[in-house]
Amino acid sequence: MTASLKRRQVVAVIGAGDAPRDVCELAFELGREIARRDAVLLNGGRSGVMEFAAAGAREEGGHTIGILPGYDRHAANRHIEFAIATGIGEARNAVIVASADAIVALAGEGGTLAEIGFAKKFGKPIVALDSWPEIDGMSRADTPAQAVALALKLARSNSRRRN
Amino acid sequence: MTASLKRRQVVAVIGAGDAPRDVCELAFELGREIARRDAVLLNGGRSGVMEFAAAGAREEGGHTIGILPGYDRHAANRHIEFAIATGIGEARNAVIVASADAIVALAGEGGTLAEIGFAKKFGKPIVALDSWPEIDGMSRADTPAQAVALALKLARSNSRRRN
Amino acid sequence: MTASLKRRQVVAVIGAGDAPRDVCELAFELGREIARRDAVLLNGGRSGVMEFAAAGAREEGGHTIGILPGYDRHAANRHIEFAIATGIGEARNAVIVASADAIVALAGEGGTLAEIGFAKKFGKPIVALDSWPEIDGMSRADTPAQAVALALKLARSNSRRRN
Amino acid sequence: MTASLKRRQVVAVIGAGDAPRDVCELAFELGREIARRDAVLLNGGRSGVMEFAAAGAREEGGHTIGILPGYDRHAANRHIEFAIATGIGEARNAVIVASADAIVALAGEGGTLAEIGFAKKFGKPIVALDSWPEIDGMSRADTPAQAVALALKLARSNSRRRN
């Protein structure tokens, strides 16, 4: 067989499906930063923050994975390269968090809060970008570039601690 | 066939699996109140808040359902009458919330935060008992009796709104 | 706390949601037999085989649990006493099998075949009643009474082997 | 935003995790054929058929996705490029089938049978390669090249029928 491949780091960007313009612009920049650093963008595959983050990653030639709630792969936004049709509804939020090395959180609602809860439960590094001041135990960043740099750094030290 | 049965209201009690004594005592009282009001107690089926709430409900002769993360039904605590072995891990938190008419939240950590997120996402009434002051949009109660009364009242009005 | 309760055996009845009359009558008899033997009837909570098996169990005063694919507990048929709204779609078939001590299979299609596959995977005893001659490794029965008796006997010996 | 990307066809290869040498060799050839035809290889991400199919796809420079049962992405075999850690156990079989445009089945046991059941349920084209003669309603092929060609052809006509 061929030699083992080196798997890329995976960063999830979480936030609202109906986010306002300024939050979507942050998501787009997050996607660009993730791709520039040769990491894979993973999210819920739908609209709003999910669509803009995927668009940003694709603009820089990065890979994008969408973990969809339903069975229809065509429900993924058009910047998702690999659409996983889980059919498990909102429980997919646990899959998004478990499948990432680190998470960057933008403003969001119930679904995003569930993902933050899973990140704490699973011990995954999570960076809040201009959001969620009320939740303890998250790292903080002021810009997309800082958020992605911090997320990847925390993921590496998390990975070292396990090995 | 026989006449249709009238399905009981279902209340989920959520909180930590390794809660301190005083929180477990609140859970036990919540279980008793739920059974006294002829509702079904549903939770994650394990230790701590989950075990004490189930014990309280059983003491009053109520039904108890445990939604387990793994495939082993014997992992349910001994006060769970009906053990559902989901095998879907922490994603079961979404099942707990979706299967309840209302949720009462005690102090907890990541898993409980995920359940609060799902309650918001699914539009389920959720009452915080002496906990989670930092999360907006939850109803508040000071005693187990108040919490259960409020949870059942909100569930009824929620159900009317849908019909 | 109160003494530990003795949990009842759980038997799943699987088969088509749009089964013909004669198969539904077998399902009804299976439900009656399960309840007469003080076991709990568990299934997918919808129409056809699922509805008739639950009706039979209720006629004998037995407990019935429905593991639903969606988030709407009201989608359960009217003979389901405890409706679990998994929201995980067809993946709930794995939950049905994992949550039962034994399975009785009637004629069915893709969903039933998936459940037979999971029963083999999980090492759960499975009895075919007048169905699935093409699948190896299932026990066979000619009447509902025989099927339930055999299912419960296999479940007991399965449980002893584990302990 | 950038132009919409053209998503590749996805083919799942299903079969035993502890398959004998000759079945693993068929899996390797299936992986190669899938990659040569510019499709993505998707499977359960573990050993046996899953590992050899991924190795074959990688040898031809194709993309490989593994849908894992647990939370540990490092449990994926070393030829999986994108590891999805579902944490939903054997219920992931439904995700594998739902996320593919077509399925090729090799010899297998309970898990593979569950996947065949889901393929029927979801109306996904499924091609048996030298296996499963007892199951009706599957297409048949004699060689890996024939199996992949037929799977992709059926996927295209399936997709046209939906649109």
C-alpha cells in the first residue's frame, strides 16, 4: 500500500444560520484564515455563518466539509466540497464538535450554545470571536486571524497532551 | 382495538452526573414532585442528578425513563424503569430534550449546557432551579415544587399554542 | 432511597409500516403475547406492524414504548404509552434493536432488513415469524405465541451468558 | 463570493472489518476504480474492506472520507483523508449510506446487512460484487471495474429521476 497520509488539522466555525451581515463577514474571514493555514473548514453545511465560512475557505483553495442535519446532500450550501448527510437532525451538532480539532464560535442561538456545551464536554479548544461573553471557559480573540491562530495553537497543545 | 390512551406529560431533569449532595437532594425532590403530579420523569439514566431524580419519582410510584449514551441497558441506574440504549453517545442529549414536554435544569457542566442549547433550539420550556444565572431566556424557580409546577404550566401553554 | 426495581424484559416487534391485514393481525397477537408474559413492547412507534403490536400489548394492559424517527412525539400511534422523539431518522433502527432483549421480525422491507442486520451485529436473539426465509441465523416460529416464548427464552439464556 | 464548485460523485464501499485476503483485494481494486473515475470513496473508516478500499483510492490520488463510530478521529485507518467522528456507534451505517450517491457491497456480516437495508430504504443504487446472492433487489457485477461503472451509471440516472 501507499505511505500513510498526513491528515490536516480541522477547524469548525459555529454560529447562526441567519446571522447579520457583519457576523457573516467575520465568518468569511475565518474561512480564509483557516484555508491559508492549510487547515480544513468544517461546519453544519447550511446558510449564514456556515455558508460564508465555507465561501472564504474555498476562495483560498481550502477543503470544506458540511455535516448536514437531513438526508438531502443537495441541501448543502454551494461552497461545501464534501457534504455528509447525517439524517440525525440537531444531534449533528455533537458530530461537528467531535470531528474538529478546534472550534471558533461566532454569535449564535440555541444550536451554537449546544455546540459550545459539547466542546466543553469533549475537552475541545474553543475560541470566542467577539461573542458569548457570558460563557466561562472559552478563549477569546478580537480578529479572525487571531482566532484561527489561537485555535490551531490550542489544538496542537491539546493533541500533544493526549499523546 | 382498544380506546386510545391518554399520554402523560414528560418532564426531563438535567444536571451533573457527579453533583454535590445538596444538588442531588434537589433532584430527588424534583423527581417526587414530578411523580406526584402524575408526570413521567425522563433523563440520561446515569448517576448524580439523574439517579436521585429517578429515585424520587419511584418513591412516589412514578414512571422513569433513562436515555442512555451506550448500548448497555444495565448501565442505567437502578431507579430507571425503562432504559433506552441509544448508542449515540452525547448526541443523546438532543433526544432527552426532544422527548420531554418541559425541562428543569440544575447546576451542571458541558452536557447540561448542550441540553439547554437544544431546549432553546426546540422551543421547549426550561426552568432553572437555583442555577444557570448567566444564561438568558430561562424561567426561574426557587424550590423543586415551584419548578415542576411552572414547567408543567409552561408545557401546557406551549402545547396549546401548537394546536 | 427505595429498593431497586426489577426491570421487565423488553421485546421489539419489527416489520412494515404499511403491512397487509394478515401481517397486522400477527403483530396484534404478538403484542398481546408480550404483555401477557409481563414483558414490555417496544417498536418504531408508527403505523402498520408498529401500531397493531402496540394495540395488542395495550389490550392486555402492557407497557408500550415507541422510538420515533422525528422530533414530534404526537406522530406516535395512539397505543404508544411512552413516545421517544429521537430526531435521528432511520438511524433509530439501531436504538430499537439495542434497547430490546429480543426481537420478533415480521415481513418488512429496507428498514426491517436494517434492524435484522443490527440484531446480528449486536448479538441480540431474533425470531422470524413466517418471514425472512432468505436470511440465515434467525430462529423460526410458526405462531405468535411460539415466537414470543422463544424470544424470551433466548433473551434469558443470552443474559445468563453475559453474566 | 467565488463560483459554486462542482461536487464529485461519492461511492461507498461496504463490507467486513475482518475480511479475508481475497475480499480485501477486491476492495483495493474498487478504491482504485472509484478514484480513477474522479469519484470520492466513502466508508466506515476502520479496518478490512474499509482500509483496503481507502488505500486503493489514495494510490490513484482520490479523496477518502471515513465515517467513524466513535469520538476518536485517530481510530481512522491511515488512508482516510477526512475522518468524521460521529460518536453515534453503529447508527453511523445510516450516515454512510445517506452520504453516498451509490453503494458497492462486498461480503460482510450484520453491519453490512444493515447498510444494505438502509440503501433499500433510502432508494440508493446498490451493486453487489460477488456477494449477497440471497438478497433481492441489488444490481450485480463480476469485477471491480464493472461494479464501479454500474454504480456511477445508476447514481446518475437516480439523480436525473429526482430532478
